[in-house]
Amino acid sequence: MRIKRAVDQNSTDILSLLMKVNLPTEGVTENIDNFFIIHNNNTIFGSIGIEIYGDVGLMRSLAILPSLQGRGYGMNLVNTLENYAKEKGLKKLYLLTDTAEEFFKKLNYKVIPREKANPKIKESVEFAKLCSSSPLLEKDL
Ligand SMILES: CC(C)(COP(=O)(O)OP(=O)(O)OC[C@H]1O[C@@H](n2cnc3c(N)ncnc32)[C@H](O)[C@@H]1OP(=O)(O)O)[C@@H](O)C(=O)NCCC(=O)NCCS
């Protein structure tokens, strides 16, 4: 099992994984440079990405293949993404989730009212359209 930055050629496998766990696929290909994958001999079984808006980021597309969930891989991917965001000088991460609020609370993310989101996050497709009523969580880095 290894975590690495995604490259263009990984897009198809990431999209297929996201479809398997019912997560939005819009915007992944365009933003592939800010994605990480977890893989074994290049077979992808996990993904995570970030959309960067100035000094804040919107975490998205966290997915682990159902048969491999519950082994700590999800947490490993979040840790990797947080370190990447810190290296890029981001001050805060946001995410929207209908399915994994408790998972993120274990990692010190806090639910905040959607109207308190950074204005740049509010303009993202995920906030405005794809997850337009999902709970919003944030964490200071
Ligand atoms: C959410 C997800 C990424 C977690 O990945 P994972 O590898 O299964 O999680 P981990 O093994 O790292 O779990 C760590 C802890 O969180 C818990 N956990 C995992 N998924 C959870 C969930 N959806 N809700 C609540 N708790 C969860 C685990 O039980 C574990 O708890 P423990 O440390 O007390 O034993 C994975 O379940 C998944 O891909 N789900 C479908 C897609 C999804 O909902 N993505 C989130 C979109 S924002």
C-alpha cells in the first residue's frame, strides 16, 4: 500500500472509484494535480483531493474501495492531504459530507453553519451545486 500524487492517467480509475461510493465526479479531471491516490502496484483503491481557493482549501473525493474500508486508509489519506495543504501555506480546510461527519469529527473537524464558509468556498461547484445542502465542516491547519 502506498500513497502518491495522482497523475493524468489516474483520472479514469479515480472517477470509477468515486462512482462506486456515490461521490460527485465533476471537476476531478481538471483538478487532478491536487489529488492523491492510495494504491498497490498501481491498482487504485483510495483517493482524496483538494480544491485550493487562496489560503483555504476544500477537501473532496475522499473514497476507499468498500472492501478495504475500516483499515485506517481513509485517515492516512486525510493526514497526507493536510500535510500537503500546510506545505502550500493554506490556513484552513473545509469539507462537505453527507456520509462521514463522525469520521471527520474524530480528526478534529467541526461542523459550522454553511453561511459562515469563506466566500471563495461558497462559489465552488461542490458547495453551490453538488452538495448544496450538505453539512459543512472546517479545521484550522
Ligand atoms: C469515509 C471513508 C473514506 C473512511 O475511510 P476508511 O478507510 O474506511 O476509514 P478508517 O479505517 O481510516 O477509519 C477510521 C475511523 O473512522 C471510522 N469511520 C470510518 N468511516 C466512517 C463513517 N462513514 N462514519 C463514521 N465513522 C467512520 C472507523 O470506524 C474508524 O474508527 P476507529 O478508529 O474508532 O476504529 C470510507 O468509509 C469511504 O470511502 N466511504 C464512502 C465514501 C464517503 O462517504 N466519503 C466521504 C465523503 S466526504
